[in-house]
Amino acid sequence: MTALKQGPDAVSPLRAFWVRFREDRIAMAALFVVGLMLILAVLAPWITPQDPYDLSGLSLRDARRPPGFVGSGGYVHWLGTDAQGRDLLSAILYGLRVSIQIGLMAGSLALVIGTTIGIVAAYARGFVETLLMRAIDLQLSFPAILLALVLVAVLGQGKAQLIVALVAAQYAYFARTAYGAASAERGKDYIEAAMATPLSDLRIVFYHLLPNAMPALIVVATVQVAYAIALEATLSFLGLGLPVTEPSLGMLISNGVKYMMSGRYWISVYPGIALIILIVSINLVGDHVRDILNPRLNR
């Protein structure tokens, strides 16, 4: 980013970033959508008319009803119901909770682990650098979804197992990004000068290498959170992700596939639309953040 004016009228980097971010209406709309979906997901237990995973509140008489149907509970199923009689709108909001939670947790853990590996490799150099980065290169040669499929098959179903599989499939992207950014700074004179002083290695890493790597890592984190959500949905759709007791958008889509040919499209289509809107919105926000943090990529 360009240097900011110094003095009493100087603008903080965060404020300057926000001013530039607001210039793009598409990015602002995407940020609004992401924020709205996040709020709806958090408030789902209090704003939905039904807990879709409370079996005592379900009725099979309401199963596979079209959008706008008034169920036995007395409320309107605006998006219809699925094969178990669950209100689809309620199920989507509960599914958003799980999908966003898994995406954020997997992305955050992958960010921490990958950044640590990349920074250590760039700073240590020599044998440590070669060992760590060849291992990262080896992992990046395999498709992430293939690695996630193998790990889920080995670890079994469950939220914790799925997060472990997603982190293992994604941390290498953060490691490679952190290594590239830190390596560019590692060879500069001010780093060499800092290493000649009594400053500790941790202080040099946290005050010099890590801040210079953060802009690129923020962009990668945005993309990888969206990718983690998509990957979780794919695994759940295939029946290898979350168990049936844990709602997710991928599982909702999977539950309605067999009813598509009979005309009950809403069971799969509406959760699919919600998933697409969430992933596309996150990616649009990430693309604009990338353009701001790295103006050379602007077209």
C-alpha cells in the first residue's frame, strides 16, 4: 500500500484500507451479504420457527411440502420442507452455522500452522529450510480434496475429525505464502542488521518478518475459508463429512438429490443457492482485499 501522510492529519492504515474498500460497490455488497449470513447463522436458534434437529418437533405429515406450505405447527414453511418434515429455511440457517464455524476454525488453524512453518523455514535457512519446504512442495503436489478424502476415511466422521482433515489439506498454502513473503524480507540489509544486534530471534520474526507477510496471508486466508466451506460441503455431500446429527449445507443438498427427479427441487436447490452465495461473496471480498493490499494486481 502507498505510504500514508505523517503528522496530525495522518490517516491510520486501517481507516485508509476501509476508505479504499468502500470504493468498490460489488465488494461492499458482498461484505454485506457475508455479514448478514453470519448474523443469521449466529441468531438461528432464536429467529427460526423450528429446531430442525429436534425430533420431537417434527412431523412426517409435513415431509416434502412445497414452499409456502402451512405446516402442522401453524407457521409457514417459506422454503418448503425436506424428507423428514424439517422447515427448510430453519435447516439452512442451522447449516450456515456449522459450515461457517468449520470454515473459520479450519482456516484459522491452517493459518497459524502454515505461517509458523513458512516463517521458520525462511528465517532458519539451510537444512531446516530445505526439509520443511520440500515437505510442503510434496504435499502441494497432491489435490487437497484427495488428501481430505483419505484423512476423513481414516479418522472417521465428526466435526473434530473433519477440521483436522481440512487443516491438513490447507496449511501448505499458508506455509508457501508465508515462506515467499518472509524470504523476500530475509535477505534485506535491515534484517541482517537486526540479527547482528542483541535482539532475540522471536522479536525479529514478530516485528519484521511476520508483518511483511501478513498482507499476502490475509488474502490467502479469505480464499481458504471459502474453500474450506466448499470442501466441507463436498465431503458431507459424499457422506464422508459430518454425521447426520450435525447439520451442514452439504448434507442438506445431499438429502434432496434423490427427490429432484420427482419435482421436489427445493430440498436441494435452496441450500445449494445459499452455499453458492456464501462462497462467492467471501471470494469477492477476498479479491478486493487483494487488490488493495497489492495494487500491482489491479487491472
